Amino acid sequence: MARPDAEFVTHCLELLSALGQARARRMFGGHGIYVDDLFLALIVADTLYLKTDDSTRDQFIAAGCQPFDYATRDGQRVVMAYWAAPQEAMESPALMLPWGRLALASALRAAASKRPAAARKTAAAKRQPAAAAPVSRRKAGR
């Protein structure tokens, strides 16, 4: 998989900058795009893929966009929840804004559905029965 061109990464960051502080991080032969610390896009082989979910996917399908997918070692195809941005949206931040908002909304819903690790541990501890007090094996009077 070819690493995206640095100019293309910069262009994508500019396109998404209307949503907030956009930054890229190298990962998996491409880049992950974060806006205000929410992961909402991938750049792979000079294609920008935006995060989708059940609420937004149909709009990407209607625009003729394609999902990001990859082959596993055993040859199976895995389709991710990221869809290519419409070609016309790649022209300007104004044209990207509605698509970026869809990705941002998907990322916010995904983040809200994940509880922090501390909350999971607390909830798990509440489900565990209380431990019985240890029984003393010493004889009375010692």
C-alpha cells in the first residue's frame, strides 16, 4: 500500500479544518485524521475516507462513494466504516464541510457509545458479590 503524498495529507487537513483542530498521524501505511482529538478519517493511497455509521452511510452511498476495505492474510475482504469523500467535496473546505460534519457526528456517536475504562471497572465491581469477611482461624483467648 503506497503511503499518501504529504501534499495530499496537508490538503485534507485544510479541507477538514472548518470542523476544528485537524491533525494527521501515520498509521497502517496511511494516516489517521483527528479533529479535536476525535478520529474521523483515514487517508490511504491518496484517498480520503470519512467515518460513517448507520445514520450517515446512506448519504455516502447516494453520492456514489466507495467504502474502505482491505484483504486479510487469508484473502477475506474486510469493509470498514469509512467511505471515500465525494470527489467534488475534495475541491474546497466549504464543499467538504457537510461531509465532514457527517463524519464528525459519526465519530461523536462512536465515542459516546464507548465508556471509559474506569467506568467499566466500576460497573464490573458493582456486579461482583461482596467478599465475605475472612474467618479467623485463631482460637479465642489467645
